[in-house]
Amino acid sequence: MRAFLALLVICAGLAAVAIYSSAFIVHQNEQALVLRFGEPKRVVTDPGLNWKVPLVDTVEIYDKRILDLDSQPQEVTASDQKRLVVDSFARYRIVDPLKFYQTLRYEDAVRSRLGPIIDSAMRRVLGASTFQDVVRDKREDLMKRILAQVNKEGDDFGLQVVDVRIKRADLPEQNSKSVFERMRAERQREAAEFRAQGTAEANRIRATADREATVIEAEATRKGEELRGAGDADRNKIYAEAYTKDPEFFQFYRSMQAYERGLKSADTRLLLSPDSPFFKYFSDPHGSTPAPPAGTGAAQR
């Protein structure tokens, strides 16, 4: 009984191993190629559980998604003899697992086989175009032509190239330096020209402003002198009329003004005789000049 149970367990284990080794799963983003002793037998593209012969069949799984392939930057000479450093990439998918297995077998081999095809198509198409077409005007059309040529050759490997794009298209380093220096010299020339124009305009505005200021100042001086002269004339006229109407009051008024200007509270010192005509209103309200003492005139002489 124990021997029977042991045999049953062994048989169940062998059956489990056989079932496990004969089953394989293909995911939704995968496709499989079943090989029997290294010879292709069938291609499985639908996801799900599939079966194979244990120890006889092997399965190669390939990605069904779009894959990326980066190319090394390469130097291309355009039709107008201008050189460009082109950095590109491609996107592809495996559409025929059998043909892919027969030609490349592994995805790592795509770079060594498809990469040179992309580089060659890139040189052919871009080499027949001008620098301006590559950089700006016709890049989209050029990419379509490159894609068509790559797909024509890539079909032999069971691949479909979905897209080819240029990541960067620059001048070589030495050309970039010369272009940069030329652009900088051009910008410096334009800046110097703008500065010269600005300086000339500033000088013109400054000269115009100075001239206008001189004219305005001269005009103001002239008008000021005219007004001052008119005021002096009016003042003299008023003084003359006042003197004519009342000479005595006019003399009194002028003397009061002289006292106000001459006798200030700060520090006024006058060395005058008390009987000087300057102080005549101090000794006589009518302003009569006192007669000098006898002998004074002779002494002064």
C-alpha cells in the first residue's frame, strides 16, 4: 500500500512537471515563436495560455510594442557643402517573429543591423538636400523619405520602422564657433551703430535744449529789464509828482526812509555832528537846519 501511494505521488509529480513544462503564457504585449529542435513550428500572436511539447519545443518571446533605437551622432555634408552633425532616433516594432528569428534572432542585434541602414538612408537623403531644408524648410518631408527607404530594407528583418526623427542637427564645433564669433561681431557692430545714433540724437536734443534755454533766458532778461525800466520810470514819475505836490512832505518821507536804512538795530555807527542836516528832523519837526555856532564855519575852513 505504501509503495502504491509512493508510486502515485511520483506519477502525480511527473504529471505536474509535464503540464508545467508544456504550458506557456503569452501576454498581451508579447508574441511567441515555437521551435521544435530549433526549427520554427508556429507563431503565436494572441495572448493567453498555450501548449508545447515538453523537452522538444522551445519558445522565443518577442515584444509586440513599439521599441526605440538611438543612433550615434554622425556628420553629414549637405548639397550646398555645409556640414551638419545629426543626432537621430527611430521607433520600430517586430511584425514578423519568424523572419526576425531567422535574420536577427535577438533584439540586441537590431542596433548592429538596422542602425547602419538608418545612418545610410540619413546620409543619402540629407546629403541631397540643402542646409536650410534640413534645418527648417523641408525636415518633415525628408523624414518621410528616410522612413520609406529604411522600411524597404528593414522588411527583410521582419521589422516595421514606425518613425525616424532628428533630435538635433547642429553645425560642427569649429563651425559653430566661427558662426558664433560672426554673430557676436555683427551684434557688436549693430550695438555700436545704435549707440552712435543715440549719442548723436542726445547731442542734437541737448544742443536744441541749450539753444532754447538761452533764447528763453535772453527773452526773460529783456522783459525783466523792460519791466524794471518801466517800474523805475513809474517810480520816478510818482516821486516827481509827489515832490511837485508837497515838497516838504516828500523831503520828510525821504528822510524817514534814510533813517530806516541807516539806523539799524544790529550794529550802526555814525560819526556825524549833531547839527548835521541828516538829523534835522530830530531837532526841528519842520526840518529846518539849525544855524551853525559862530566861528564854526571859519574853523571848518
